[in-house]
Amino acid sequence: MTSQAKLAKIYVMNIKRNSMRTVVLFANLLFSFLGAITIYTNSSYIENTLGIAVVGALYAASALASILVLSRAGTMLSHIGNRRFFFLFGALYTLSLVAIVAPIGPIPHAIAIFTYLLCTNVLIFSLNIFFEHLFAKKNRGTMRGTFLLLGNLGVLMGPVVAAWAIDIAGYTGMYALSLALFILLAVFIHFGTESYRDANYDFGRIIPALKHTLEKRSLRNVITANFVLQFFYAWMVIYTPIYLSQKLGFSWDEIGIIFFVMLLAFVVLDYPLGKIADYLGSEKELAVIGFLIMATSVGTLALVQAPSFATVTLILLFSRIGAATVEAMTEIHFFKVAKDSDPGLLALFSDIRPLAYVLAPLIGALAIALLPFQMSFVVLSAILMVGFVASFYLEDTSQWWVRAHKN
């Protein structure tokens, strides 16, 4: 092959790669949006359909199943590749939404919701594999910030659309809309990633990855900080809608506006935080500040007497300013060193989210059983201080596991 032919081939490959990058970024935006339509109302739907006692159990069971699937993700990716992996669980995701919309009994509904929550975690992991494989290490903080920004743009609109859909057609209309959007996403991924080629995955590495994480202080602390963050998300997603609607008496229209305002923090902060992380090369200072803001805000939510609409909105906005800061710093810190060929490490990082959904509903249910509902948020505030302490021990990216892992 002549040098001109080689250059032409490289040029075509770069065009295809850039095209797939755009597809992945858009897919993250759309999947975040359709997921956000239901994420803050799932717990209320489960409570209304199956009873409040089932809420924590379903979240915990689906999270445990997610951990089991992700622990074998490396093996599955090596055999079928990430595209087929995505469409396999995408098909289950679609069927679960069809079942949720269908007028079936409570037990089939419980199975459908279980499957829906499971597949959500797995599909997030698959999108991260696409990201890792298609985006270079250079300027990783900026690109991860862009990835998070687009995802949070989708999350921003979700609660407002959910409130609108519930008002018009109830919970069924909300899940039907999410189903239609996912079918559109699947078509987009199918045609937009036809030339995708998988990395040479090192399957079966999650146990060594866990062992290495426990041995390396910086890895251990970034995983701990991320777990506390995901625990916060799980707790707030499950119990905040119930608290606002049932205990404080806000309507779903008001809750939709509250969530829209609080989620603005992610849209405004994600990209500049990514740029800052690239410029400074160290993320721990901002992570520490973020956890402090989160803990203070959540504690304030519990202690404010007769909170008004404006007060609750402001408190939740500050909680998400802190969360956006921690999310950007922990993810950038991790993805600067993670390799797309090492799904064991990526699966371990992805397992943090479902693991949080195992523990948060259980600890939350215990706190609510022993304390007044609002005081359970004081418990959450105390748990956030664990992440505050762990963030102190994050090191400059250039000084930790990068060299050993990359070479």
C-alpha cells in the first residue's frame, strides 16, 4: 500500500471515529434525558403500585443483580463486543418498559421494574465503554466534562417532562414516552456505530482490580469518594420525591420546577470543572469543597422549620452544586487512568452505583423507621462526611497509579 493510500485510509478512519464520538455524546444526552423522565418518579410509582415496603427491596435487588452482571461484563464484552452487549440489554430494557406500560398484575410489574432498573445500570456502563474506546487520553478532563455536561442537559429536562407527562397521562404516559425515546436511541446507535471496533478486553479482571484498588491509597479513596456520591444520589432519588410530595405537600408541577432548578448546577458547572481539572492536574481540593457543600445543604434541609418552595429549591440547588463538583472531580480523576481494554476496572467503578442502590434504600428505610422522616437527611449528611475525609487523600494525577497502569 502506498503512503498516499495509507494516509487516505487513516483520514477515513478518523472521520468515522469522529462521527462515532458525536453519536456517543448524543446517545449519552438522549439516554440521560429518557432516564431522567422516570428517575425521580420511580420510587413514587413503586409506592403507589406495590406499596412503600417494596420500594427499598426492589432497588436493592436490582442493584445486586447489576453488580452480578457487571462482574461478568469483561467476559461478555470479549465474546460479543460492546455493540451487541448494548443491544442485548437494550432489548431487555425495551421489554421492561412495555411491561410497565401494559395493564398487568403487581407481580409482573415488579419484575418489569426490577429489569428496568437493572438494565439502566448496565447500559450506563456500556456507554462508558464507548466513551473510553473512542476518546483519547489527551484532554480527558475536558472531554469527560463535555460527556457529563451533555448527560446532565438531558437530566435537567427530565423532571419537568415527567411532571408534564404525569399530569396528562399519569405514570403510564411517562413510561411510554421513555420507551419511544429509547427506541429512537437504539436506532441512532445501530446506524451510528456500524464501524465500531472493540478493544482487546482483558476479561475476568474485576477481582484483581478490586485487590489493586484496596492496595493503592489514591485509588481506594477515589472509589470511596465516588461511592459516597452515588449513595447520596440513590438516597435523594428514592426519598426526596416522597418527602417533597407527601411530607411537605408540594405538587408534581412544583417538584418538577424544583428539580429543574437544582439540576441546573450540573449543566453550568460540568464543562468548566473539566477544564479546571485539566489545568490544575489535581482534583482533591474541589472534591473536598463539594462534599462540604453537600453535607451542609442536606443537613439544612432536615433542620429548616416549615420550609417554603423557595427555601427548598435553594437548599437542593446548593446540594447539587456540591454534587456536580464532586462528580466531575472523581470521574475525571478516575477516567484519566482507566483503560477501555480493562473493563474489570471500569466494571468495578460502575459497580459503585448499583452498590449504593443496595445500601441507600436499606439504611434509608432504617433511618425513617427510627427517626422522623426529615431527620433521616441528617443521617445522610453524616455519611457525606466520609467522602469529605476520603477526598483529602486524593493525590495529584501525575503522582499516582497512572504510570503503572498505562505501561
